[in-house]
Amino acid sequence: MTDTAVESRRETRSAGPAAPPLRPQNRQFAVLAVLVLLAIPLPLILPAAQGAVAVRILIFLIMAVGWNIMSGFGGMFSFGHAAYFGLGAYTSAYLLVEHGVSPWVGMAAGMVVAAAVAMVIGYFSFRYELKGAYFALATFAFAEMLRLITTSSDAVNGAVGYQVPLIQGSSLGQMQFPAGSPAYFWIALVLAGGAVALSILFRHSAAGRYVVAIRDDELAAASVGAPVMRHKLLTVALSGAITAVAGAFYTQYYLFIDPQLAFGSSVSIEAIVTAVIGGIGTIWGPVVGAVIVGSLSDVTATLLATPPEFLSFLQGRSGLDVILYAVMLILIVRLMPKGIFGTLAEKFSERRRR
Amino acid sequence: MIVRRLIAVLGVGALLAAAGCGGSAPSGAAVDAAGSGDGPVRIGALHPVSGSMAVDGLQMRRGAQLAVEQINESGGIASLGGRRVQLTTADTQGKPEIGQSEAQRLISDGAVGLVGTYQSSVSSNVAVVAERNEVPFVMDVTASDEIFQHGYRHSFRVQPGSAKISESAADYLKQVSEQAGEPAGRVAVLHEQTDFGTGAADTFEAAARKLGMEVGPRVSYDATTASDFTSQITQVKASDADVLVVAGYYGDSLLIAQAIDAVKPDLDAVWGVSNGAYDQPKFVSDAGELGDRYFSTNYHFDAQNPETRRLRAEYRQRFGAPMRTGAVLSYDAVQAIAAGVEEAGSTDPAAVRNGIARAQIDPLTVGDGPVRFGPDGENVNSAAVLMQIQNGRVKQVYPPEKAESDPDYSVAW
Amino acid sequence: MTTTIDTDAPETRAPSATLAVLKRAGVVGALVAAAVAVALVQSGSGIVVWQSVVTGLLTGGLYGLIAMGLTLIFGVLDIVNFAHGAMLAVAMFISFGVVAVTGLHPYLTMLITVPALFLVGVLVHRGLLSGSGGATLENQLLITLGLSLLLENGLLLFFGAEPKNVGLPGETHLDVFGAVVAGSRLYAFLGAMALGLLLYWMLQHTRLGTAIRAVASNSAGAELVGINVRRIHTLTFAIGAACAGAAAALAVPLLSVTPTLGEQFNITAFVVVVLGGMGNVVGALVGGLLIGLVEQLTTIYLDGQSSLLGVFVVFVLVLFLRPQGLFGRRT
């Protein structure tokens, strides 16, 4: 059961080089390759502070891709992706700090743990037929329970959390580099690129097509013989595993994790908002959303640090970034339910058809 | 419908464009290696000037600013031919990851040292950045002792650590209660359950036991959800405790005061340990008579020091609010870095680090002597002081050499 | 105890159904009694447990009042309003502001918070939730989530995060068989119960209430007999929001007012709503009392754990085992 995440990764490897049967898939891989190539020189161009923003964007991107697989493609609205982010972060931090295990191994372990937990939560939720709001509330409750339990468990340092021990110099094996090193960005880029590639593969795999069919009409899909439970479990496992990667990388990049940062509800909200603003249930939506949401707090902080005249009363106040993305969230849901990317893509294809 | 959508797309596009331009605005021009040239010596200040801690963060930024002004008025850095000092500020927003990237920005802008950050989780992250860049980081307010267990060479702290405050609290309790002729025999402890409250309670319990006091019952609570402490205080009342120790944040400590007023347990004293409320003027005005005669052991500005009085008067005059202890600590922390530069005669962060380690400054906060850092980076002369709310004012009452008036070991109900 | 609003098709309530509800109430009562007994053994002090029970019930009344608005909205409109806690926070700030400026008695601010929140409810429903954009469940979740972020951070932006406090003039303390009860908490509890009954009466015995129930059980049918369903939806949403306004005025002397205070109540209110059965007003009141008790007993059972943990455990159990709630019928 717990191997699903690993299995799907193996799938990636075998499916990657061989010519896949579907054209849209190839096109998406090509776009991904171009995007990744374009992004490679970024940390060398950007000043240090913006380099940090770029890394933050990539972390958001991975989270949103993870959420989108389960809630966008799968239609299972999760309000608790902090659970998987936190499990990834805590598993890798725990293994590294307490047992000296390389963060790469920790990341893989975190993926397995998150996938397993996702499947357990998923199993019970599907078994008891929790849907819609009930499912969302249940996922939220599980994430919060993990936060409360971690906060009061001495075994994982309670509310203090973990600080990643510093090493001398840099080491790829320990995923630690000098401050401001572009290596962080490149690692995040590889991870994010991998996450997007996985989501492309998933979307076009049998499981992905089934899950979308189930999302759109569960009864019909079940009646043509789709093994609903198995595909749904595979989906939540993949979703959890990808989100865990974001958590594990977060820990290595910021060198610090505590229960609130790992399991707090704001993590879940960030994953949701990013995916929805970009375009729920699309491959590129999370990418677009991450660029916006990831840079927004930096922009508003800059704006408020030296506010223009008419905003001077806001100096020293905070919350503007969240207000902006809240407004964007509402506007997008009301006016363009497919998100920024989804709507633009629709416009383009309409025009081409004409 | 299409028009509406189009408008939405345009709006979002505009935001996106703003993100692109605004995002690259802040640093850019600022990177001019100020540390080595003839420009001012830059000291970076990281505080949460927005977000839920904004009031304290802004106080502390201003405290740091006042220190810089004082240094410049008295001739700048003498060993560098009177070079002036400049404060470069950053907003942590109360978030560890923002604190980290902002610390990095200040360092790449040429800061010779950093002060900050008010919150332990943010300081943990900044300490890592400082260590990796080999730039000294002098913490003003940071309660957690955990940061000093990693052997960082570039982390220093002015305030007494959480453990030191809790030990002093036990110490003072024994002495004050014995002087009053009612030695504390059994102490109940009520604490919030994150590392702050739990750490304080653990250390206090160990120290109190060593001094021959019994501890119990010990009750913890979740400060983010607790809305009524009547049951907890009833539990204290049902025990035979003489004293109630409270280690909590502001809101919960206020609720506890209300519950104490309701239940009226049979106590000799209420004893705050690193308490977020019981030495705050705001608590006095919010709680009114409820808080009368509450004790609190904490770090504090030195109310007996004329320099401190002058500084606080200036602050009040300029900013229209009483200067809090955190801001005075920021003032001390900036002075420590400036003294380090003076000592080193250089703006090379590595030399400044060694300068800080050798420097001594007279603090405006309560201490056992000049600020001097031990090999672990802690201020060896940091000290906690006992305060009590008397007649609607927070007064230092113990130890005697720091006291503004005598402790009144009793309760108001 | 009867179900006021059912989301499923109405059926005549047979005596056996009432009996089933009574039986369930008995089971719940027995469970509560057992839990209290275990707490008694665990703590070994009668007075502490008694105080916990009293405190739990008093706090629970408030939870019930907040949850009533939420459950009403869910029952009639099928909307899970994530912004309910944020609306509560807005009302608290209004209440605080009015007290600070005019010196009015905190409870009298209800005269302002209730209409104000009613208006907010109307605006939110008409502006954001009605029409096609607010149709699907996900969209409603996202819109109300966005709204809650907007309201909370708006309060943060304009009022800052420093906690604000409102004292109750003439605060007294009562002795209830050894347990201490602050007057402010008792009044809030009684107020919550009174408002709960008022809402129940309104639903059962007024034309508006009848219309609301008709829309809840069968909106297409209601439309046919000439009820303006959209108008009823808006009114219901507004009434639900007004409940938060009333709760705010009652609770403002009990809490520090901060922009994020709604978060904590939002979580609890959802648990209460699910526990009482989504859409069941009386169930919400009872659920509130139960959750209040669970919180207090958790702190006795599991020292060092957050009281929320117990709440979530109960929540997950109810979600899995009785998603229709203790007093609802399976849909």
C-alpha cells in the first residue's frame, strides 16, 4: 500500500524517455522543459533578496501541484494539506537531527509517510463516504490534530521544533550550501519541475483519467467498472507525497521547522489559494498561481515599508498581502472559475478554433 | 459576462505586473559595500513592525534608532575617526522565513552586525543566517535558550534567558516570602503549553524544589483557545498552595486574573514568571484593581538609572507612548554592536564579532553590571528583577538595590 | 427535541422518530455522565469537576449561539460559511468601538451589531454567493474562505493586532453549589439560550420561518407555491450573520478582541454544527453545550494537551460514524 508513491515515481522514469502515446502530453513536457531552462539562470541574475522570493515561489508551486492533483483533478477538496507538508518537513527534520540521516533520504521517507497517512485518511473518508464539505472538514481536522499532537510531543521537540544543524562549507548530500547559494534554487527547480512532470504524467495516466471521470460523475465511472477506491487512494497518495517534498525542502532551505510552520492552517490555505488563483484542475494553474501568491507578500511589504502618500496611514500595518490575495481569490472564483491560466487557455483555444 | 471576465483578467494582470516590478525594487541600488568604504557603519535591525507583534516591533526599532542617534551625537565611532553609524531596518512580519531572507538582505547591504528580533522562532532563523555569513547577531528580546545550545559563535544576547528568569523567580520568591514571615511552602504553577511556558515552568519547578519548596498542582493550557480559567483556578483553590505562579502571554494572563478574582483562591501571592502581562502598563489599565499586588519576575528597563529615565522621557516626548522594556533592550543591543566596532577599529564583521566579545557597555536595562558576553554569547551580567503592581503602577521591588519600593507580600482580595 | 430544518425531503414525523431522538438523547446523556464520572476519578476532586462542568456548559452556550447561525445557513442554503468566525470578529470590533466611543453598556451594542451584521449578511449573499458563480460547493468554500481572509486581515490592517478589552460594568460572581460563575458568563449563557429559543420560535411560528423551512426542505416546490427563494436565501444568510452579531455583543466582555479571534470559534462552531446535525438549530445549541463540556473534560483527562484535541477527536468520530449528527437523520 505504502509503495504507491514510489511506484508512480518508477512510472515516471520508465515513461519519461519512451515516446508517450498522447500528443498534449508531449506538448506539455516541452513547455515544462522550456520553462525550466528559462528559470535556470534566474538566481544568478536576481539580487539576493529576490532570489529568496524565487525559492519561496517554487515551494508554493510544489505545494499547489500536490493539492491540485487531489482536489483539482480528483475533485476531493482538501482543507488539510498542511498535514502532508508537515509530515514531509518533520520526517526529514527528525531523521536528520536525531539520526543523522541525509535530507534526501529524509525527503523520500517523508513522501512515503505522507502518502501512507493520506491513504489512511482517504480510506476512512471514502469508506464512510464523506463528500464535499464533510470531506474538507475532516481533512482540516486531521491536519489540526497533527499540529496539536506535535506541539505537545517531547519526542519531536514539542513546540520548539527542529533546527537543522549547520555544517561547514557546502554538501549536496546534506542539501546545505552557503547562504544565498543558487544551488537552493536549482534544487527547488528540479523538485518543482519533477512535481509538474508527475502531474502531467498523472493527468494522462489511466488513474488520472479515471479520477477525473469519477470527479465528474462517480456513479457513471463506477458503473463502467472503474475501481473507484483504488484510483482515489492512488491519487491522494501521490498528492500527499508531492506536498511532502515541499515540506522537506522547506526545512532544509529555512533550516528550521516548528508545529505552527509545518501544520498550521495557513499552509493549507496557501496551497489552496495558489492552485485556485492559477487555475484549479489545470497543469499550469499552480505554476501561475505560485508566481503571484509567492511574490505578493514581498511586493506589499515593499509597498508598505515606503508607502506612497495616499497609503501612508498603512505604514507599519500588515495584512495587505493577504487582503490582496483574498480579493483575487474571490474575484477569480466569481468571474473566472477556471483561474487565470484556465481562462486564458480557453480564450486562446477559442480563437484558434475560429 | 465576457466583459466582466476581461476586466478580471486585466485586473489580475496588472497585479502581476506590479508584482514583477515592485518585487525587484527594494535592494538594487543599496548594495554599495558600505561596510568597507567611507560611508556610515551600518547596523541592521530586524523587528516585526507589521503583523500581530507590530506594536512591540515598532517600539524596538525606535529604541535602536535612538541608540544610533545617541552614538552619532557623541561623535560616532572614535576608533574609525568618528565615522557615523546608520541603522538599516527590516520588517520580519513576525515570520521566520521572512526574517531569514531580510537578514540576508541586510547583510548583503553591508551590515556589520544585526539586532533583533523579539520572537524566538525568528531569532533561531536569523542566528543561522548570521552564523553562515559570519556576521555578529546581538539579540535584544529572545526568550528561548535553545539557540545557545548549538555553539554558534556569532550569536549574542543582552536579555537574561528564560532559565535565568525562572531561577531568579524561585529565588526571589523564597527570599521575599521569608522576609514577610510567610515562607512559601507549596507553589501551584499555571503555564501555557508551548516551549515558552513549559520551559519557564520546568526551570522554576526544579529551582523551587532545590530551595525546599513544593510544587503542585501544575496545570498547562493552550493559550490560543482557552477562554475561561475558572476550572484551573478552582483546581488551585482545591489544593493547599500558598502561591500561584503564572507563565503565560498577555491575553491568557488577563483571563487568569479575572478567574482569580472570581474564585478567590486562598493564596499569599500571585507570581508571574516571564509573564507577558503582569509587568505591562496595559495590563494595569485593562485589569484595573484585579491586578493589584501581582508580582512579576522578568527582564526590565532599569527604572533607577537616570540615563534610562532620560531615554524614556525622550521616547515619550517623540513618539507619544511609554517606552517598553523591549525597546530599551534594543537600545542596549545597538550599543553593544557599536562598542564592538569601536573595540575592533574595523568594520569587518569578523573583527566586529571579536570586538563585541571583548566589549563592555553600561546597560539601561536591569543587570548585575556592565553588559559583557561570555564564551556562549550570553550576557554574563544579565539579571531579572521582581516587579509588583502597586497603586496602579508597575514598580521594581526586589532585589533591594534595584527596588523602587518594598514588596508587599499579600493579595488584594 | 425535534428537527427544525431538514435538508432531505420532509416526511411526517412518526412517534417512532421522536422516540428514536429521545433514545439518542438518552445515550448521549449516559455518555456524558460516564465521561464526568471518569473525570471525577481522574482528578479526585469533586469541586474541580463540578466547576469544569459548569464552566463547560456556560462556554458551550456561547458556542451554540455562534453555531446556530452557521447551521441555519447550511441547512437552508447548503453553504458552508467559512467566514462565520470572521463575521463574529467584525461584530466584536463594532461592539468594542461603540463601547469605546459612546460608553454604552456592552450588551446594548447588540442593537447595533445585529442590524449591522444582518446588513453584512445581505451584502455578502447578494454580492458574492448568489448566482451562478456561487453555485458549486467548492466555489462557496473558496469564496467564504477568501471572505474570511479579507475580513480578518482588513481588521488587522485598520485596527492592528493589540488585544482590546471591554469590561462589563458591575461584574458580579455567583455561587452555584460551590462552583463560581462570573455574572458576565452567566448572562451570556442565558442570552444565548433566549436567542436560541427566539430563533426556534421564529422558524416554527412565523410566516418567514415557515417560508424558510419550506425552502430548506424543497426549494423547487417553494418556488412553485410563490415563495421568492432567492429572497429567502438572502434573508436566511442575513439572519445567520445576525446571530454572530448577537453572540459578539454577549461575548465581548469575556474575551480579548483581536482580528483573529474568529478562527478559534469558527473551528469549534463547525464541530458543533456537525455534532448537532447540519441544519438543526436546536441540535446546534445542544452540540454547543456538549463541545463546551468536551473541552473542559479534555483538560482533565489529558493534562498538557490542548483542549482542542479532544474536540477534534469527537469531531472525527462523529464525521465518520454519524455524519448526519447526533440529532439528524441520515440523508
